[in-house]
Amino acid sequence: MKEGLDALLERLAPRPSGRVLVGLSGGADSVALLRLLLRLRDTDPGLAIEAVHVNHRLRGAESDEDEAFVRELCRSWGIPLHVRRLSLNGKTDENSARTARYAAFRGCLEETGIRQLALAHQREDQAETFLLHLLRGAGPAGLAGMRSEEERKGIRLLRPMLRLSGAELREALTREGIPWREDRTNAEDVYARNRIRHRLLPEMESLFPGAAERIAKAALLTGEEQDFLDGQAAAFLQEHAGEDWIRKEPLRTLPQAGRAAVLRRWWQKNGPELPERNLSYDQTRALAALADTPAGETVNLPGGWFAQGGRTHLHLVPPGRTVPDPTPVQSPRTVFGTFTLEIRPGEDNPGNGKTEQEVPAGFTEGCEIRTRRPGDRIYPFGMKGEKSLQDYLTDRRIDRAWRDRIPLLCRGQEVLLAAGVGAGRIPRWEKASRRERLVWKGSMPWMTERSMA
């Protein structure tokens, strides 16, 4: 009969393969995870394990002693170790430490080229997360708790021990004489999670023995059902959304639950990397309601982001979004952020004025590509007189969130071409003249059927 870590190894899921980076604090859970993966490596020689330790330097000498312990442990076990020493600029709260820690993990992954990160969360951590999200008003995605496996912007995040209890892990380490470090702050009731761990969960266990295990299973069941909804939502997003926009009209056809599922997945896929990524009930309902509200309404989201309703789309807007600097036009191509303006030989047709436009040879000399500025004017092609660019974009039903991002071909404050929108004062096309073809390349989601009209 298998005992100790060997018995727990059979319940480890999912099991990593190839190169994996292990978050190693020096506590019992992370030490047990590292040791379990070393046992797994005995049967899978292709498994390559490295560890990363983050020293937040919040506990003075104790933090340095944790680091020294981890260094010696990895040396004795033959594990490559990466240490990150952080400064939180005076912050001591749990969220700041967690945000900095995950940023350090990602930095280490990028430096090493490893695409898998294994973390040591276990069953009681899952129960605490479920209760924390429940009390904060999370929806199904939040009540699914931590997932045993998920993709975050190209990184495979693994939590193989969610079915194991902390008591089992400590017992197995003790049986095999493997030491670990205790973080004294885990015993303090400063943070909400610690109060749930020390007060709420014990009381629940006294009333209903095995409560933590059943809560963790409830999170697992919720997660499995959420996976189904996520599949439906992913298909919807594939057809009707981009990274920072989603069409309003298709959203309106969905029932309330479907709309909420789609928007939560949209946020999780494209929002910022945050310790608490899930939207609350109120945030979800407010975001879903944007599909039915007039243009210009906004909803605040975590991390300083907000969502803005446009005429045709909803938009995710990060804090402090920047745009490329003005760029002089060069032949044969000019790169402007994620866009390119190419100058090609003429093709015996004038172009559509939005993505392609023929102009006399040399027309772009002295021009630049930039985004809009106060005072910009345009002489809309085929119309008499000029308009402010603001009025022109409004008339073309371009959502506000896009107006400061549209590449413009300008001469001074006159806009000659607005990518994906239309042309300004361009000389009329003549077949016999020597001409060049201007072609915009890049994603232009503001090119809706209405803006094309």
C-alpha cells in the first residue's frame, strides 16, 4: 500500500509535461508540490522542473530566511532556482503582494521561455476562494474558484493539488522528514482570506464536518458547467468580437444569462492580469446593460479599466491608453503602430476611399500619419465645404472609443484620408494621369456596414 507522497501522487491532476516553473515560497504546500513533481519526473524523464521564489521583503529577516531555505532546498534537490526580490513601495496589503508576485512569475517565464507555471493551491485554498468570491457577490465564473488548468495569455497555469488537503500534505512531508517554512502572517487575521481560514471555515466544519471538501467539490462542479458556457461564449466572441470591442446588436439577441457569460469571458480574455479577475454580480449586470443604453454610457471595471457603450459596439478601455507618435509618410510603406500605409502602383480604379485610394503621384509628400487633434478639418470627398473631424466621425457613426485611434493621413490640420472611414480632399481620379495607390493595412473594426454607407 502506497503511503506519504507516493499515495498523494496518484491524485495529482493535471500532470505537467515538458518544462515547468514551480512557484516555491518555502511553505508546506509549495514544498510538497515540488517534491511530488520530482517523484513524477522519475517516471517521466521529459519533465524539466525549475523553481521561482519571490521575496517580498515584508517580514525583514524572516523573508530572507525563507529565501535562504529555498536556495538550500533547491541546491540539495538539484533544481534550478530563480529568485526575485521585490519592493512594494511601502504597500503591505495582500492584493499588492499578489499582483507583484504574479508579475514576477510572468517575468521569469518570459526570461526562461517556459510556458507552464505550477502553483501549490490546495483544497482549503479552493474553499476559501469560493467563500471569498461568494461573499463579494461573484457570478458562476467566480464561484468556480481556481481552475486546475487554465490559459492566461500564452501561459499554461496549473494547480495540480486542488483535490488534496493541507493536512494530507503536511502529514506526508512529516512522514518523510521533509522540512518547510511557516509564514507567521498566515496566522494573523489581518486579511479577509485569513479570517475566512481561521474563523468561518472552522465554524462551518464544526457544524458540517467535511465542509471544506464539499465546498471545493461544489467549485469543481460549477467550473465544469462554466466550461460548457465558456465554449458557447467563445464561439460567440469568435464571430462578433475583437480584443477590445464587441458588437451590441448580436448581444441583444442573447438571454440575460448568455449575455452575462459572453461578457465575463470577454473580460477575462482581454482584461488586465489581476489577482481577482472575475466580475462581481453588479459589474456583470451593469456591463450587460450597456448593450441597451445610448452611446457614451460607461461602467467602471477592475484595475482602473472601464467599458464604454458606443452606437454599434461595446468597448474595453484601459487606463492611460497611448497612441503612436506622428510619423512622416515614406515610400513604399509607413508603419504607424499596428497599421501600415503602403504606396503601390496605380490599378486603373480609384479605390473605395476607406482602405484603398488612388492619388496623383507624389501627393503624399509633406504628409504625416497621426491620430486626431483639436481643430482637425476634413473636406469630405464628393461633398461641398469642410467639416470638423469631430462632426465627420460622428456623422459616420464612429464610436467615441475608436475616434482617437483611427490613423489619419494629414497635411497640417487637414485630414486627407481616415483609415477605414473615408477620404477628404483628394483630386478626382483620371485614368490617363500618373497615379499611386494608397493601401491601409491593419484591423479596422470601425468599418461597419453603417460606416461604409
